[in-house]
Amino acid sequence: MRITRLKLVNFKNLADFEMHFADSLATVLVGPNGTGKSNILEALVVIFRDLDLGNSPSIAYEMEYECRGSSISIDADPARERQLINIRVNGRRLSADRFSRKGGGDYLPGFVFGYYSGPSNRMEQHFEQHQQRFSAELLSGVDQP
């Protein structure tokens, strides 16, 4: 999976923020404290959490990425009255239910990894639902990949 573009409408200190990612295996965010580096990582965690769980979007964003040979484009805005999320895979519309892990998750990454330097638990809250699902599956005997 490789993110190519991320636009955040208004997330913490990132307003009308757009970032194009280089065509490389890794991206490093460097800058002074308070410029939004951690907020970019947190926004990505929130975005992929909502997509994976099939939740309505929590934040407004546009994102483009490649995953398993497919090109994915997402336009999400929780403030819209209709069509909170528009998803296109290889140019074709796909419903949010089909896109989510519940629908197979074929266009979602298997793992999302971000490294956050410094003492903080600000990301932990975003993984609570995943931890609960994982625990329930373990207790019910579901094999983990």
C-alpha cells in the first residue's frame, strides 16, 4: 500500500492541508514542534480505523492510494447531508460497506504502521474498537492471520 495524496479539510492545526507523497517506500516527516507532523499520522489512523470498521467518516478528507494493484480514491465529509463518503476503485464507484473489512477489505491495507517519537498515548484511543474486536475473536476461537 502506498498513499499518494492526502487532503485534510480541518483536522486540529491542519486546515485546507494537502500533501503529495513521493514515490518511495518510506515517508519521513521532519519539522519543528507544533507544525502538525503528529496530526498527519493521527489523521491517517482515524481515516483507516473508520474505513476498516465500516464507520461513517469522523473527519473530512480526500485521499488517494494504491493497494494490491488497485488505485483507490476517497472523498469523505461527515458534514454532508448525503453521501458522507465516496469511494472509487480503479475509477469505479464502490459502496462503503463493500469497501470495509466487513465487505472483504480487499482494498484496505493489512496493516497501518506509523512511528511516533516521544512519550504520548494520543494514538491509543483510536485502536480501542480494534482491540475489542481482536479480544472477542480470540475468546470465541477465531484464528488470527
